[in-house]
Amino acid sequence: MSSTPLAEYLYSPHPPFILFGTAHLSGLVIAVILAVALPLYAKRRLSGNHQDLLGRLLGWTVASAYLSWLVLELAAGTFDAAKHLPFHLCRIANLLLPLVMVRKSFRAYEILYFWGLSAMFQSSFTPDIQAGFPHFHFIRFWLAHNLMVVAIVYATVVYGMRPTWQSLWRSFGALIIFFLVTIPVNLLLDANYFWILGKPPTASILDYFGPWPWYLLSTAVFALFHFYIVYLPFQLKDKGARID
């Protein structure tokens, strides 16, 4: 690994990340507040043009969380194809988000709604980072995961997008395709993208899903269950509308 000051900073675990420590919990609270307050404020107070401007800002900010990391790794001489390509779910979701927030693509939205409110939401509670606030990796992770959730809620409330029952299955199908594409990438690069060949080095929900390879099947079942949970409010709303 390069020994430049930038490389040393990027790979420094100081200050250390503390699971459910003050910085972690504060980040979660801020994300919840933003997910509620920002869409409501934009919906009630902003014009259509300003709503779009704020939405674009959210989309590009989240995408930049991943892209800025790539730029820094390249600048530090520490870029590694086995570690830094967009073959983790959060990274590809970050890159796809501008399609929702800028282009208002429903196809992208119906995939990212479930990815964002399941995988990103879960990762926010068990971050795969070693450095705490105000380290770059802490801020990057917060933007890539927590602000991603905020953006998806924003698109739902402000843009009026909403998932359908078919969206759930399209999103799950896209997840399986991403999984299958990532397998040969891992084999070619001797990598472990999407945690297919092993669990993350830090504590995560995968620790409760059994040993390899069984945790992969458990994760798929859990993902489908969680997809249904985040779709349930819309299903209940539709049932209520039919009764009325």
C-alpha cells in the first residue's frame, strides 16, 4: 500500500468507530429527522422547481459519496480493483440514485425503494467502517447509506412515486441478477464483493444467518421478507381505499 499522507489518512482507523456510540447514534437520529422533515418541508413550502433542485442535490450528493472515495483512492495510489469497484449493493445503488432524483425514472425508483429501505437501512445500524466521526469514511458511509434512505423517502413523498406489488418482485429480481453478475467478478479478481464469499470483517446481521454458504440463502429470504415489510404500508393503504 502507498505510504503517502493521503493513503495513511484513508487507512487510519482514528478516531475509531464505536458501534452505537455517540457519533453513530447521532448520525441515525439526524437521518430520521431529515427523512421526516425534509420531504414534508419541500412538499409544503417549496415550488416545483426548488423541489427538483433539492432532489437533484440529494441524488448527486449520494452518488458523490462513492465517487469521491474512488477519486481519493486513485489519488493516493491505493486503488484496488478487488476492493473499490461498484459491486457492493450500496455502491451501485449510489450510482443509480441520480436516475431517480434527476431523471425521475420509475424503473430505477422501484428497484432502489426496496434496496434503499432494506439493505441501506440495515447497513446504517451495522456500518462496515473502522473510523468514526469526523473521518472521511464515516461521513462517506453516512451519505451513502443514511442520506440514500432520505432521498428515497423524498422521491416517494415529493415526487409522488410509489412502489407496486410488481415492483417488489422486479427489485428482488434485480438483486438476484446483481448477485449472479458479482460471482464471476469475485472469482476473477479474488475479491469478496457483496459478501458472497465470506462475511464482513465487522459485526453485521449476516452473523445471525449461519455459516457460508447457508447465510446467502438466509439473506435472500430475509431480504424478500424485508421487501414485503417496506411495501406493506402501500398494500394497507390500497386495501383501505377499496373498503372506502
